[in-house]
Amino acid sequence: MNTFDRDNLLQKSNSRSEVWNYFGFLPDETGKPIDDGKPVCRECLTRIQAKGGNTSNLIKHLWTHPTSYAEYTKNQNHAALTGAQSHTGNPATSKSQPTIDSLFEKSKKYEATSKEAAVLNRAVAEFICLDQIPIYTVDRFGFKQLVKKLNSKYELPSRNFFMNNEIPKLYTETRGTIKAELEGSGFYSCTTDLWTSRTMQSYMAVTAQFITIHWQMQSWCLGCAELNSDHTAESISEAFSEMLEEQWGLNLHDLHDCNWIPCFGHNLDLAVH
């Protein structure tokens, strides 16, 4: 039976058992294995009966080769152990089972000076400013629970942090951006809005409109000033000029020439009274 060349033996196609690594088939004219039910042992080149892919005779024959049989048993046990661990979720082999280190890392809070904390601090500050939410919202239980559900690693700072640090920083950065766009626009126009509070204190808000170099219309509220005198042209002009020149450093000569458009509501109120 030792007429076969073990170098020409081909592996059984779609074989799942480890034992087939020690047996093979002769090739046909096209180089494909001839599965005639009698594979050849790669050790002794003996043909073994194995119809229908049955491996019982192959394992019995491999037992006559102690070295190969021991290797086969070792590989078989390792494959069985690996399969059992993957089904039981053994932490040593299962990718879906979290490790102790990963659990600690997941529960670890962001450092106060970390990039992740800075991004979330800015997002909360923008939420407060854009939606005009009271700063004490960050100390409310419901808001804290919401933030914890969204990102448990984020430690929400107190309202004093947002009031004294993050919101002033956001204001300074936004102010710098607006001022740079105003200076680059060349010309701008302004509108004012005056009102009296319930405590009979007068205020004036100034809003600037301009077109950027990219031809985008912009409108920004530059500030709100308290008026400690009557709503006369002189007092309004003084407060208006102080906000544009002293607070924003803008040139009044760049203020676009336009006709003064009075407030219809104010005129009506003056006419009635």
C-alpha cells in the first residue's frame, strides 16, 4: 500500500474534524481530491475505509501512530474548550463580556480639565444662553438626571462655575467674533428698543445689522443699557454713542446713513397722553 506519494495527497473539502488533517485523497486529472471513501493516511500511506465522511475508523487508525494521535487529542481538547468558553461568555475569550478594567474605565468620571468635559461644559453654557434658561437649572435634580443618562462620565459643574467661568468665557469669545465681523463689514446699521420695567426703570437695547464679506446678513444685540434720565434725544444719543464707541470701539462714521424711523407705538402713546 506504500505506493502513494504523501506530498500529492489533498485535504478533504469542507472537513470539520481535526482528524482529517492526518488523512488525504489522491488528486484527479484536474487536481481536485478524489473522495472515494478511502482516504490515505499521511503517516503510513494506508487506505482506510471512511464512507460518508465517517471518522471512527480514521481515529482508530490514528491511534496506531502515538505521536500524531497525541497531537490530534490535544488539538481536539483545545477546540472543545474554546467553543465552550465562547458559549458560556468566559471573560478570558469572549469579546462581548466586559473586563474589570473596562468596567472601571466606563464608570470613571472625566477629569475637570479634560477635553471631553470642556466640550460638554460649553454645550451646557450654550443651552443656557441660546434658550435663555435660568442658570440655577444646572442644580435642579431633573436636569442632573438627564445629563447623567446622556453621559454618566460627565460630572456636571455647579451654577457658580457657569455663572463665573464658562458663560463669561463664551461671551468674550462671541464678542470677539462679532467685533471682528463688524470691523470687516465696513458699514453697519443699528436699531434700538426702549422699555420700562415694572419697577419703572428704563432700559435701551441696541442691535447691529450688517453684511459680512461672504454676503451673509447678520444681526446681533450689542448690549442693554440702563437709562437714568428721561427718554429725550440727548440722553438716548449719549447712551447710544457710549455703547458703540466706548464699549465696542466702533466708529460712528461707519454707521450707515439712513432716515430715522420712529416707533409707531411710542408715537401713538405720546399722542394719546
